[in-house]
Amino acid sequence: MKLYNTLTRTIEEFKPQNPDEVKIYTCGPTVYNFPHIGNYTSYIYWDLLIRTLKANGMTPKRVLNLTDVGHLTSDADDGEDKLEKGAKREGKTVWEIADYYSNYFLENYGKLNLTQPDIIARATDYINEDIKLVDTLTEKGYTYETSDGVYFDTSKFTAYPDFAKLDLDHLRAGARVDFNTEKRNVSDFALWKFIKPDEDHAMRWDYLGRPGYPGWHIECAAIIHEKLGETIDIHTGGIDHIPVHHTNEIAESECAFDKKMCNYWLHCNFITIDGEKISKSLGNTYTLEELDEKGFSPLDFKMWVLQGHFQGTRNFSFTDLQAAKARRLNWRNKAAESYQLGNIEKTDVEAKILEKLNENLNSPEAFSTIDTNELSFEDWKYVDELFGLKITEGIEETPDFIKNLIEEREEARIRKDFAIADDIRDQLAANNYYVKDTPTGPVWQFLA
Ligand SMILES: [Zn+2]
């Protein structure tokens, strides 16, 4: 199995430390608002990763975090904490906001039929681990204190620019005029933030004799160490995380533990909508519910996402979503037909599909293989294991009354009682079925 590794900028053969426990970490959402559809694409691709590892006989151990503290509106360690912002907006406590949006996210995670992570870690449950990690970095001389927090001195970690191929001179030259003057280097980042006496920040913990809260990056480094150990196999995230968040996670972890943090880094690209960036001001921050109202299920959206490669830029449009929905329905009906007729022999098509995924998770090519081959019902079940698109759902459990209606219709047709046959057709349609006549007799299909 081959994967594109951001660390080496090449496609490499994937070699886990232990195939029976492939250690994987995924940066999860900041739980302060309703995610838009673009926020789900990465989780859909990482679900494909997990399923592909399993299809290759490996057993993943995967941790997903939920950021419920410390993610500021600006990546430069200033601006408001996103959770505090959400609480003010809705007149709720930060804890209520975190609970509500965590549950909301996990519900939609289920609707997309994404494999549940083995461990879901809420950042606020790991404050002690964060503090321990900051202490370790301080003992090793990597930190310094300013009036507003404890910072990581990036000049002490010579490999700091490597991961993102950062040009630090360029960064320095482009630094904002109001750049935090207490910072020693423009790339330094907060490990811990102090709460000023007049500052309204409900989530607070005592550290160094003052109230404060952890910086955003430290939670991931601390959770990874606590739940998966010093070196993990795969770390996933969006490409926007490469220059700051993941670079900082590496700095924290590798300086604290003197071990390589992760062997393979996978990053997925963004989607645009009708050629535009997704943004509130453009009014295109569609939620899964909004797609549903327009007649597209979360699985139709998942189908659309998997039609593209995780590293490619994708442009979303409702026309393309309609096409993805039609493709999924077509697969459902092919599966239904092969189940009812049992006429397709098993071939090596499963191996051919997996082969495409083993080439750096090439889902578009895997989909073409599915389109251009005849699949038995068993093969369609395999497709469901690989992609979680629920192609075979409801096929084996066709209700008896539907089967009876189909028989009655066939009998009515034979005796040329077309009024009855038409009436039965309408009854079937009301239940989302229709009858297709094939050379080997009638088979039912899904209407939508
Ligand atoms: Zn992270």
C-alpha cells in the first residue's frame, strides 16, 4: 500500500511499526459552530484510509480529538478563543457550547457512515498532560515566559522550518507591525496563555500561579503522547495545517521526547463551491442539513467527495452532486439486480478495486473500476466495506409486501389486466420501488 507522505513529499510504500496496531491521529474539529460541508471532506478521506488499511489486513488504532478550548480566531496566538466566542453568540456557557457542537459533529459523523475512532479525546480532558508537556519543554530550555503566556522558542529547534519548508527570513520580513513584541522570533508560538485580570475567559486552569489555558497545538501533542506513544504511524489533517499547527506539534513533541513524532503525514486539499472559497460572506457555507433539504443525503455527499482524490482541489456544485447521487443510485440498483438474479459470477474485481486504493487512495480510479466491471452481490458488499456508502443497504431485507406486489403485477400483466398492473406500479412507487423487466423476469429497483 502506497501513500503520499508530506514529510518526504513523495509517494512511499506504507510500513507500519506494527500492522496489528497502526497508530493514527486525526486533528478533529473545533466544536463551536455548525461545520459546513467542506469541513467534513477530510474525515471522509480519512475514513477511506482506515477502511483501506483494514482491507489490507491491518488493524488501526485511531485517535480523534475535539478541540473545546484554546483555538484562537487568529493563528498568531491572538484574537478570541473560538469557544468563548460561540458562548457569547448563543448566550450559553462554553461547556454547553462544547457539548452541543461535539454531539452535533459526532451525529453527522454517524450519518456519513464514517468508521468510529477508537478513542475520541476532548482537549479539556487533557489539561494535566498539556501542563506536563510544557514543564518538560521548560526543563529542556525550549520555552520562555512573556506577560501573556509561555512561548516555544523556535530558534532552539533547528529542524523547525523543515516540515513545511518554511522560509523564516521571509516570514520575519512579512511580520505584522503589531507583532507581539515580547516574542523572540516571529514563528514562536504560545504553549500556554495567561488570562488577564479583566479578560472574560470562562475555561481556566491554574498554572505557574495564575489562571490560564492551553495553546491550541499542545493538546494534539499531549493527546498523541498519552494515547498513542512517542512515534505514531500516520497523522492526518488538512493542508492548511502544515505551516503552523502541524509544524508546531512536531516541535513540541520532538523536543520533549527526542523521538520522531510521526512516520507518515497525510494532508487533504480544500473544496471550493461554484469556484469560490467557502465563506460566510459568500453565503455558501452549506451544512449537511441544507443539502438534505435539497434532496441530497449525507451519503450522496460522501459519494461526491470520494469521486475526487484526497490531494486534489475539488469544486463543488449542485449539478455535480446530482450526478454523484445518480451514480450511487445506479450502483444500488445494480447491486439489487445482482442480488435478485444471482447471475454474476465472482471474479477478481475486488482485488482490482483494492489495487487502486493501494495506489495512494485513488478512489476516483477505484470508482471507474466499479463502473466498468460486473459485480456480484458479494462484491457489492465488499464495495460497502471499502467506502461505507451503504450500497447494499435494504436489499436483502425487501419487505414481503413489496415482493407480493411484484408477483401480483406480473400476474396482472400476463392476464393483460393493465389497470391493476398500473395501480400496483403506483403502490410500488409510493414505497420507493419500481419494477424493471429483464430477460430473466422482473426485478425491483429503487426509485430514488
Ligand atoms: Zn492537531
